Amino acid sequence: MSTQPQITPIDKEISISQNASFNCKISVDGIIEYANHQFCEVSGYEEFDLIGESMLLLRHPDMPMLFFNILMERLEKKEPMRIIAKFLAKDGRYFWLMVDFTTKTNEEGEIIAHYSNSKPAPLYAVHKINALHKILSKIEEKTGDIEASKRYIIGFLEERNMSYNQYIKELTTGHLEYEQTFKSNVYAQRNTNSDSPFDQNMNFEISTDSLKNQDDLNKTTAVKQSHKKKSLLKKVFGK
């Protein structure tokens, strides 16, 4: 594992066909066990390059660790989750995907593996969430952990009176007029093929437990604050 050299990101996006489908199988520990041909092709890796590596190999620096942390907690609870993610290709370029994660269990209910099914992210969603991701990443870089970024996204959603589920649904549903306009702008500015959106209407929710600060919960002096926080999390994350 971790045999790949460190990659320097470059500000150049990889164009993806609207019909492309990217599938991966990930172990309980977050290790890539399978990646289909289309995923290997867009990422620039051969199959043997990816197998046995952490999925964080493909994490772009603009992608907050917060979402990966929440994702693994959700999958451990056998709960699905959707994220809009910016990935880092082998050559330093980037690509955006709308990723739906699910978990497979055996007859005893034990987790066997996690699966991801991805489509090109809607352009409207990318336009809106990119700025949020950069802010969260900068917060994590400054503080050295994800607790501050957790608090920021709670405030972000509370200001909009939306849960995470509602926010992602709003980003990934509709906006066809915007998509067409934005696509035309990309053609004009980059003189390259752009991606059309692949819109789905799925209902994945971040669980409240994923956003609890375990250290605070273990401190008896912060019991009242933790109750208030739990109430706030229920409000903005819908659970």
C-alpha cells in the first residue's frame, strides 16, 4: 500500500462522458479491491496501480477530510451516502463525480465490503459546492482537525434552513437551464468537450452521530452543551 508517488495537482479538469459509469469495491478498511475500466481510465491508473491502495489516494486537496470521515462512519453503520467529490488523477488533473456509496453484508449481517457507483457530477452542483469544499479544506489545514469544519458546515446548513440531504438534493436535481448555459460557457472558454449532467433524485442523509464531538461527550462539564448540540444537529441534518 501507499506505493504511489505524491502527486502535484494542476488546475486542469478532465472531461467525462455523460454516459460514463464508474464502479469501485472498497474493503471495510477503505482499501480499493476493484475498479472498473472507466474509473481506471479517467483516473489515469492501471488496475494494478489502484488495487490495494487507500481510496484517499484519489483525494484532491480541495476535498475536505470531513466528508471522508463522515462517509466511513455512515458505512460502518450500513447506511448509504451520496457525496459530490473532486478527485485527483494520476497526472495531477482533476475530475468531479457524484458518488453513491452502499454497503454489502453477509447472512450474519457482517459488513463484507462497500461499493461506490458514480456518475459525472451535475455542473450546477460542482459550481455551488466547490467554494464550500475549499473553505472547509482551508479550515482543516489551519486547525489540523475536522472539528472546526464540522461546526462550519452546521452553521452553513442552519443559515439556509436545510438539512444535508435537502442541500444535496437541491444541488443534484433539475437546473437544466443553468446546465445548458454553463456548458456553453465551458465550450467558449476552454474549447473542449464539456459534461452534461446526470441527475438522480436519491435520499441519502448524514447521520447525527457522525457529527458528534466524542471528546466533548466524554466531558461531564459539557453535558448541557452536548444536549444543545444534539438538538442543533437534528435540526440541520434531519436526524
